[in-house]
Amino acid sequence: MAFARDVYTATALQTDFTITFSYQADADVKVFVAGVLQTITTDYTFFNATTIRLVVGAPENDKVVLQRSTSQSTRSVTFVAGTLAKSDLNNAAIQAFFMAQEAIDIANIKLGKATDEIFDALSVRIKNVAEPTSDQDAATKNYADNLAIGVLGSPISIANGGTASATAAAARTALGVKIGTDVRSFADAAALGTANVFTKSQTWKQGADVVAAAALLVNIDGNLFDVTGATTITSLATKGIGTTITLQFDSTPTITHHATNLILPGGVNIVAAAGDIGVFYEYGSGTWRCTSYTKATGKAIVLPVAADLVGLVPVNNLAEKLDVSSGASNTSAAAGIPSWARRITLLFNGVSTSHASANLLVRLGNTTSTTGETSGYVSTGHILDNAGGSTAGNSTTAFYIEVLGAAQILNGRMVLDKLDTDEWVSSHMFSADTIRLSMGGGHKLMAVTPVDRVNFVWDSGGSGDAGSITILYE
């Protein structure tokens, strides 16, 4: 912080500037505008003790410096024999104090070394520098400019890295660019090839509409085309290896897959619809690959098959809702569970039997065993009551649900999980009435795969008389 120096950047024609430091006499305050010492009265006046007013306002951005320069050659007080006045002592001390402050200010703004012993100009320009004479001398801008022009010539030749042009327009011509709605090359087309070599983002040009034909004529200017008409397309005309085009279809042509000339996703023909968009890449002369095809409906071109869905988990797909109130002893779910299903959930809603002691058997089936396989099970079921009582049963011919006849009404769920291609496990829990739970589990190795249905059988000659079972798969 300066003790006796104020620096201002003038606004346009600014005249008044504040003095923030103390001084003994008006003559001690020096005023500089753009580095030029100003003369009191002629160039400025003291508007008051703390304000300098310029006669002519300073130009915008000029530096205006107010700086105290206390006399170092003339004493403010000369002492003689007699009584010492307090004011004389103060004035003498203030003169010495001011000179010390000014010396500090001068030292602070001079070029000096930083703590790393390197001279630091504090991001301020240095002027009045002599031309260098030794290799390690500082060089002025004038010296560097003259040296460059003297060595390279003006204008700078092509050999020296320039354009040999005296004007900007001539330089653009020499560089092969022109200014229009954009900056682009018009250099020798033969040197660049028929297609641009993209080095930056490009705005693709929309070409004229193309009429659907066996050989689609896309070999015209542009990379975006609307395809009109419905004639079957079997090939695309060459535009050059590496070319990418986008086609938007306005009608319903069939695009025919070819193993080399026109490769389509999934290797299948595509029947286009209005609004469909396809992106095609020419990887060989006249040989194209469709890298992307988006139907206007959002649907897929090729539907997945079972092998594609392994590991995926679609949730809560409904296979069937069975009514078990018909009195049938054997109720088979219609085939409808896909081969990729890894979980089957059975939701029981008020399921009961009219038989006094019948229990429910659940079997997995397929096209070979339409009523369910009857071997390969290890299963048990229990009924627990709130008094600690328990009854249990088991089966090797089905997943076993303990019911104990007509007094029980089952509400809850049974879950069948696929562990491997032919291996399933079960778990179930139902409320049987207000005081009982039916629960259990089991394991099953299938003789024939895949599973596509579930079969329900009442043992002991029983049959269902109420409720429903909803079958979900995932």
C-alpha cells in the first residue's frame, strides 16, 4: 500500500481526483497525467484540500497519478536560540516522516528482485529500454519486429512460412479459403478427393429427393435424402468409400438385404414406412451397411428370440388366470410360459376344495407332458396353527401343498424358480384360515425341457370348488 501516492484510471474527461494522503504544502503535491507532470493553475487547481481538479478532463483510461514530494533540500523549520514551539517541532518531525514514507513508496514501485532472486516487473510494461548488444540482453519490441522483418522479409515468403501476400484477401486466396456464410476450402478438388476429409463438426447438406428404385441413386450432392415412392430397393449407388448418408422414407418401399452389397440389421428385409429413418455407410465401392434404422413407430426391426433374452428379467407377464371353482380334479394351465422364463409366480385367491381331506399337487409340464411330469420331485408341505399344532405331508410326484380339506381357504403365493436348464425349486406360503398357515417347498429335475405350463391336481379324489389362480412369469 502506498503512503503518499494515488493512482487513478480516468473515465472519459474526468476532472476531479481525490488526495488521500496528508501534505505540508500545495507545492509538495505533484500531478501526472499519462506520465506527464502537470503545472498548477495552468493544468490543475486545488478544488479543496483533498481534491485536485484538472482544467481539461483526462482522456478515458489515462493514468492520473497524485504523488507527494516533500522538499529534501529546504527545511520546513529553521531552529534558532530561544523558546521551542510545539508546532515547529511537529513540522520538522512531519517533514522527516513524510520523506521516509515517500522513499518507501519509491522503493516499492521500482523494478526489484522477488524472493526467488529474479527481477519482477509486477506485470507492468518497461519503457526506455536500450537496444540489446549482448546475447543475454533484454530485447525491445522494436528490435524484435525489425529483426523478424529483416530476416523473413515483408511480406513473409512462403519459404519462410508466410503467404507472400500483402493483404488479408490475398492471403486467403493463397491459403485456399474463402469467406461466405462460412469459411471453407476451395483448394484443388483432385488433391482432396471427391469427399471432404472431416476434421471438425459438419452440417450435412440435404440433397434433392430420391425416387425409390432397384438401384437407389444417391450418388448426387448431399448426405441427407428423402426417399419417395414404393419400388423395392436392392442396392445403393456408390458415393465413395467412407461416405455416410441418412435416408428418410416417405412411402413403403421394401429394402432387400444382401450379404455384401446391402447389409441390413438382423439380415432381414425391411418394409419401410413413412417417417422411418435409416443411416447407411459405404464400406466398399457400392457396398453399403445400414448402421442404424429407426421405425417411426419405435418398434424393433427384428423381434428377439429366446436365446437373446437369457439373463433379462421381464417382470409380471401374465400367462393365465385359472378358475378352480368348476369342480375339476385336474386343472392344467394352457401352454403360454416362454422358454426363457426363470420364475413362475402362482397367486392364490380364495382357493378351496369340497373334499374333506384333499391336498393340492402342483406339476410342471410341457408339450410332452401336457398334464405335468409326475416324477423327479422332492417336496413337503405343512400347516401350522397359532396354538403350535402342525400337520405335514410330502410328495415325489409333485410340489406338495398341505390343505387338509374343505375347512381351509388358500390365499397367498407359490413361487417356482429355475436354477438351471432342467432344475426348479419351489416355496409357498398361504393363509389357510384365521389361525393357520400353509407353507413348504421343494425341488424338481425336469425330464423334458423347456417348461411351458403348470398343472394342478387335488389328491384323494378331491376337486376345486372356489377361487382362482393367476399365473405370472418373469
